[in-house]
Amino acid sequence: MGNILSRLGMSAQRPRFKAYEQNPDQVKVWLRETWPEVQREAKRRRARVYFGDESTIRSDYHRGTTWGVRGDTPVVAKTGRRFSVNRLSAVSPKGHLRFMVTESRVTADVFIDFLRRLLHNAKRSVYLIVDGHRIHRAKKVQEFVRTSQGKLTLVLLPPYSPELNPDELVWHHVKSQRIGRTVVATKEQLMALARSVLHSLQQNTQIIKRFFYEKHVRYILN
């Protein structure tokens, strides 16, 4: 069967999952109307556009391989404790990355703290595109946006559409780097490691720009 599929031009691949709750019509409206309008408005106002997201970094996430005697699976000693930290970040098509790593659960107040940091010393207005999580729609957050006097505009992506958000790839990058290949013993060590990886990524604008041209997100720049 494998040979037949290969001759038909097919190959074994890791699938990309998409929520069946996603509404294709809403995605089309976003791509054809909302996103072009954001681009036009941002250009008119000389504003900076970011895509933002949050994720949890866990101590028990591991990936990668190591060497061992054939037939004898290597064993790596690690702590049995489970702990995590949270990452909030935003990326722009120009290759900018802003981030915050915190031990706290991501609430509306924590998100507002991240927004304050995003606006700190900003010489231009900011458009931040995020998903429709309840935190992003919280009354506190909406009030903060109103009091920014036009310096901040929040734009919501269609529901169940993470493939439209290039910032999702920040998490994939963090996991594939030292986070997934390092055994951490304490939350403090995990925090330091996460910040180190993100600081390193922050210096590499070319990698960040490529997030906007990955196969499943590149069309948002058309």
C-alpha cells in the first residue's frame, strides 16, 4: 500500500489539525475585508501591526533524541515535579518581537500589563491582532484600550483560527529550541531558560519575518 501511495505522489506526513468549529465564511471575511482594512488603516496612521498570543511553558515538555546502545533505550534523569510559566508575546511583519514571561495565570490584569509594556516608549500607534479569548474581550481590557487615546487598537481573529496568527509559531520555536531539550529542576530555571530563548529570538528578525511566510500563514500578507 505504501508503494502504491508513493507512486501516486503521496507521502507519510504529520497532519496539521484544524478545528471543525471554524466558520469558513468568517475566515474569508477576515482575509478579504478585515485584514486588508487593518493594513490600510495602519499605513494611513503610520501604525505598527502586531499579532499576539499566550501559551503555557511546562517543565515536562521534552523533545529530541540522544545517543545510546542499540536496543537499550537511554534514560534521562529529571525531576518528577510539574510546574509551568506563561508566555505572552507579539510579533510584527517587520521582524519585531515583544514578550513577557510570568509565573502568574494569564488574567485580564496580566494581559493589560503586557499591553502597557507593548506601548511603553512606542512612537507609533499599535494594532494588536489576537484571538477572541475572553481575556482579550474583558471589560477591563476594553477600558484600557479606550483610555489609550487611540494609541492601541485591538482586532480579533475569527474563532478557532490559530493558523491565521503567526505568533503561534513563536511557541513552536521556543519548544523546538532549548526548552524541549533541557531538563529543568525548578520554576526559576524554567523562567530563565524561556527568557533566554525569547531574547535570542528577539535578536533574529529574519526568523520572525519568516513566521509570516510559513506555508499555513503566508497568505495573510497578500
